[in-house]
Amino acid sequence: MAEDVSMRAATSITITWGPGPTNGGAPVIDYDIIYYTTADDIIVFRNQTSVKYTATGLTAGKTYTFKVEARNRYGNSASSTPV
């Protein structure tokens, strides 16, 4: 199997998501995007109002894990399934 060189050389990624199955009784205000390579290397971007986010400045060849949390007037949702 040939290795996908374009993925190995990528330094940015765009993620998109849809609304969750419920909103907890209040409209979503914004989202937190959490991504990391290890437990010691966590990056959080808060107050994202779009359902699309582009992470830049990534290190080519590293594996990153992404999660999203929605926030409404009651607080943050549980994290999405990590990808």
C-alpha cells in the first residue's frame, strides 16, 4: 500500500460538525475546539461560533486528536467523539 504523502506533509486541517442530538434546553451559543497530541500538549480554542474550524501550524507527521464541545446558557456539553 502506498503512503499518502499529502497527509504526511499537512500542517493544517479543517474540521466541520453538525448540531448534537439535543441542545439541553437552550440554543447553542458557541463551541470549544480541543485538540492535542499528548495529555501534556492540549490546545483549546473557545467561543467559536461557526461549525467549521481550521487548525493551522500543526506539525507534519504528528497525530492529533480533535474534540468539540457545544456551550449554551447552562454550560458545556459532553465532548464529541474524538477524531
